[in-house]
Amino acid sequence: MQSKKIVEPSSAVRVIKKYPNRRLYDTDTSSYITLTEVKQLVMESEPFVVRDAKTGEDLTRSILLQIILEEEASGSPMFTAPVLASVIRFYGHSMQGLMGGYLENNIQTLVDLQVRFAEQSKGLTPETWTQLLAIQAPAQQGKCWVRSASSVDLRNV
């Protein structure tokens, strides 16, 4: 009788090594992976770290920024040029230390809201989703109109 080996999910952080030839090696799968596959790890909330194969230096942030750069260059960018310029201006500014925490807290709040919305909307039918999406577009247009209308100086009208 053969016994089945039970594979439990590893709580350890997955290690990816980056070699001088710019290739990424996943030590869990013992294979080379692409940046697209690293992005998939992010999408699956798989904890990982990218280390320089020679020095052991942590390159995780650099790889994540590279993924963001590729995403911004293709398809529909998330950040406008003015937003990116504003972020750049915070470097070297006295508020730089606060900016990272501010962005992190607000993104976490958005993620929490997204999770709550997903939980609450489990019972919605496709027809209900269609109705919600139909309402959303005019609401967004109205929001833009309010924003632009608020910048009009009514004293000159």
C-alpha cells in the first residue's frame, strides 16, 4: 500500500534569485521564470523575495517597480504624468517619510473596501451588475463635471 505524501503550503517566503544575465530563478520550482510569472505571484499574494544571486542584496522593490513600469507602458496606465511628477517631487522633501505611509494606508483601505464589496455582492445577479455599471458611468461623469465646475470663477459670469 502506497502512502500519499501530504503537501502543506509553505509558510516560508519564496526566494527568487536574479542573475547577472538578468534572468530570474525560482528556487521553489528550480526553474527560470519571467517577469510575468513574478507578477502572477504578486496577483496570487504569494510572499516572495528577489535576491541578487551573487551578493544576496534584496532586489524585490526593484523588480516590483519594473513590473509597474511594464504595466504602465502597456494598456491603460494607472498613473497620469502629473501624479508621477507629484510623487517625484516628494523625494528629498521633508514630507517624503510621510508619503510612503500615507499611500500604503490608503491603498490598504481601498483593498479592504474591495474585499467588503466583493463579500457583500456575492448574491448579485448578472442583471444587477449590468444595472450598477450603467449607473457608474454617468456618476463618474457627474463627478468630473462637479470637479471642473468647482474651478469656475462665478464672479466673472
